[in-house]
Amino acid sequence: MSSPKDLAAEFVAWLVGDSWRMISFGGSGVALEMIEDKSVILVTGGSGLVGQAIKALVEEKECQTEYSKKETWIFLSSKDGDLRNKLQTEAIFEKHKPTHVIHLAAMVGGLFHNMAHNLDFLRENMSINDNVLYYSYKTKVRKVVSCLSTCIFPDKTTYPIDETMVHNGPPHPSNYGYSYAKRMIDILNRLGESHQIIVRLRDSTSRTLR
Ligand SMILES: NC(=O)c1ccc[n+]([C@@H]2O[C@H](COP(=O)([O-])OP(=O)(O)OC[C@H]3O[C@@H](n4cnc5c(N)ncnc54)[C@H](OP(=O)(O)O)[C@@H]3O)[C@@H](O)[C@H]2O)c1
């Protein structure tokens, strides 16, 4: 199982990748140049387990490169606004004007919580995802990285799994609501014709969810 720190490194690598563009490609290799814009990276669910791991990584001294000085990182908690609410989500995007979003905020729970509140898991997470991805799309955020989870994959599947297999059959009934809300992130991204990227947390099964 990857540690939260490894997962955080994966997220940051995706973002750094977006900060460079290829200016030539040939026999002598590939030349890249840095995109000079200032980046504002908004982390929804920034007070949670994964969000705090990303924050620790960003604050590590060895991550303080010349480039990172051009980044502003915002770690949100639910105290900054309820992402189930359209107006509050819109206000967050207007206030911070993010160029990048790492979307972690979610109603997360363990097996018995999921089984007892499947409808709430569906509705709350659908609202959060719809609002965050819609305002990212509307405000032309350059890249959004969203978290899936291995527990949302088809109950009957073959291993290894990857994100192309996410819609290939129903999830386990114990977490129907959570799973279908997560799966809709992929649909929202596709329909938004965006360049958003989905990252699946590779380590987790429903056992590791809290
Ligand atoms: N941890 C895992 O093992 C695991 C495995 C697979 C997938 N994931 C996915 O990874 C992501 C992060 O998980 P995590 O373990 O870091 O979760 P977590 O510790 O439970 O944190 C959840 C975060 O979401 C925020 N949040 C919840 N409802 C909100 C709302 N209505 N409005 C605004 N913010 C809200 C919480 O804010 P407050 O702190 O203010 O409540 C918190 O920052 C989630 O999308 C989860 O589904 C996690």
C-alpha cells in the first residue's frame, strides 16, 4: 500500500508536469521550457488525511525550488465553505481564482457507515463533485486531479485494475452510493471536454477507507 506521502508525491508530479511545455523534439532530445505563469493550486479537502500529506510535502524544504516560489497553495477545509452548496463553491473559486485544483473533498466512511447511509453518500458526493468540477470547468482551471478509489471498481473484475475499467460492472452493493458518485467524476470530466485528469488512489480497498 502506498503511503499518503507517496500519493501526495504523485499528485505533485502531475502538477509539475503541467508547468513545462515542449519547445523542440528531435534527434538530440527534447527541450522543455517553463511556463512562466503563476499557479494557484486549490486543494479541496485540504484538511483531510491526503490533503495534509500533500501540504507536508509542499512545505518540505527540498520542494522549495525556484519554480515552486511561483506557486500559491490553498488548502481548504469545510470551514472555508460547503462544497455541496453551489453559491459557496462559486464564491471559493471567485476568491482564489485557481489555475489548478486537486479535488479531495468527499464524504468518506467505512463499510458500516456506507451500508447505513448509501443514499447520503451518493447525494453528498454527487453535489460536491458536480460543484467543484463545474466551477473548475467554468473558470477554465488548467488541470483538475480528482481522487477515485479502488473500492468503486466493479465487484466482479480482473486484476490488475486501471481507471479504464471503472464502468465495467456494478460496484459492491455495500458502497453503491459512494461508488457511483465517484464514477460520475469520470463522466463529468468527459462531458466537460476538459483536459482534466483522474488519478485513482492505487492502494486502497474498502477496508482501508475510514
Ligand atoms: N484515505 C483513504 O484511504 C482513501 C482511499 C481511497 C480514496 N480516498 C479518497 O481520497 C480523498 C481524500 O480522502 P481523505 O482520507 O483525505 O478524506 P478525509 O480525511 O475524510 O477528509 C475529507 C476532506 O473533505 C472535506 N469535506 C468533506 N465534506 C465537505 C464539504 N461538504 N464541503 C467542503 N469540504 C468537505 C473535509 O473537510 P473538514 O476537515 O473540514 O471536515 C476534509 O478536508 C477522498 O476523495 C476519498 O474518497 C481516500
